[in-house]
Amino acid sequence: MKQFVVILFLLPGLVRAGELLRIEQNAVAMGTTFTLIAYGEGQENLEQAAEAAFNEAERLEGMLSNYRPQSEWSKINREAAKHPVRVTPELFHLLEACVAYSQASEGAFDITVGPLMRVWGFFRGTGSLPPPEQVASVMPSVGYRNLILDPKTQTVSFRKAGVEIDPGGIGKGYAVDRMIEKLKERNIRSALISAGGSSIYAMGNPPGDKGWDVKIRDPRQWSETIEDVYLKDQSMSTSGGYERFFEVDGKIYSHIMDPRTGYPASGVVSVSVIAPKTIDSEAWTKPFFILGRRWAAKHKPVGFRVYLCEDKPELSCEWLQ
């Protein structure tokens, strides 16, 4: 159920711009809570813009969900090993972007981790330690090269049975970007959209501020802030081993899989990426988390900022240069 509150603001020095309103609204989609805060003129326009943004999130859930049998994503997983599956241009371009991320990250980002998420119990739960032979049995089905995209026919196929794509590393970021576009279509110029607090886009700036104040939480003490950042026309995504994990014999196993080994990544506690688009910031947190500081510093795209916390006796967090 959506809930919203509208608060009236009058900007000093901008009386001619009229009454500036603030709307805040939440809705659940894609397995997380989306929060929208926006400023604009006219209550009706703000409410319609917010509704359009959340309708977009619901539409994308219908396309990308691997829990809904009728979604395009589920149809691919069901049929692509048997025959090429024709998809909408939107989904085809998104899958092309996923392959590009995989290539750029040397396979550390990979949407074909579906079989691993199931084996490790993260598909619908908090996880459990599988026997090594079970991990080994699904590894031939993991790897972005098992995904065949034909741009001429706009079809998707799998090289073998057992391949399964998972939208968990890309879907929320893509949805946030699309929601922002819906706000822009209705002339909203100041807004923040957050998907579960882990994927955020800040458009413009709030009245009287230089940007949107976004906090990076301490991965070991979630109630504490370790870094404050101001975002303006930027996104920030954070991935951490604290999101979903389990412990066996004193060792922590997180849900962030290294698709090259079949095992959860270790050594890094959390990564925050600031980028122009949320789809980029969300996708790049995974390879930076998996491959660590040195690789991230060497391969960080131009214009991106990366805040990385390493797992040491004392938590070590810093911006990469």
C-alpha cells in the first residue's frame, strides 16, 4: 500500500516560482521498498509524477521478476535452453548491458549466477553451506558466455540446460533510473529515489542545499555513519556482505557470489559506488567487492567514485584514488 505526505515549502528569494511542495512516498516492488522524495510546484503534478514513477517500478517487476512465472525474465529461464526466446527491445538492450558489464569486469559481474544462488540457499532464504560436489555440479551452467543474444532476431538463448539468469545485481538500479525518467517527463527537477537504501539516484538538489545528503553506513554497526556524501544528478549504490549471510564454524558466507569460483566473495565488507546512472553504480559494486581494492583502483571507470571497506582486524574504509 502506498503512503505519502505532502509538505508545503515557500523558498526564500523564489516567491515568483510559486509554492514549492515536497512529496514523500513509499511502495514495495521487486522485493524491496522504493522511497521517493520530490519537490515541485503543484500538488496534483507532484502526485501524478510520483504515481507514474511507482507504476514504472511495478511494470519492471512484471518484466524482470524471476518469481513471477509470467514475466519475460522467467520465460527466458524456462525456455531459452530449448529454443531462442524473442524478447522486447527493452529487455534485450538490458541483457546486452549485462554482458558488457561481464566483459568489462572479467566475469566478476554475471547474471548467470542463478544456479549458484539456489545451491547456496540465497534464492529464497538466508543461505546454507552446500557440499563442494554440489557447487561443482552447477559450475558448467554459470558464466555469461552461456548467454547467446541475437540482435537480428532480438532473441535470447542458452548454450546448455541448467543456465539461469538472476536480476538481483542489476534490476533495482535499472528501475531507479527509469523512475527518474518518469519524474523528468513531468518536469520534476529535484528528487531522490532509493531502492532499499542500497541503490539511490539524486536529481538536482533540495531547496537551500548543495545536494542530497546520503549516508554510508558502517557495515559492522549499521546504526552508525562512516561517511556523508552529497549527491546531485548522481547515483550511489552499496553492496555489503551484511545484507544476507550465514555463519558456519566462525566463518561468514555472504550472498555476493564470485561466479568464477562458485563461492561467496571474501576480503571486502562493503563497497559504495557513485556514478552517473544507477544501473552503472549497482552493477559495478559487485566486481569491486569481488576483486578488491587493487583491481577496483585500476579499473574504476572515469568519473566514478568508489568507497571500499576491507575486512581487517580494524575496519579499513577509504575512497579510492
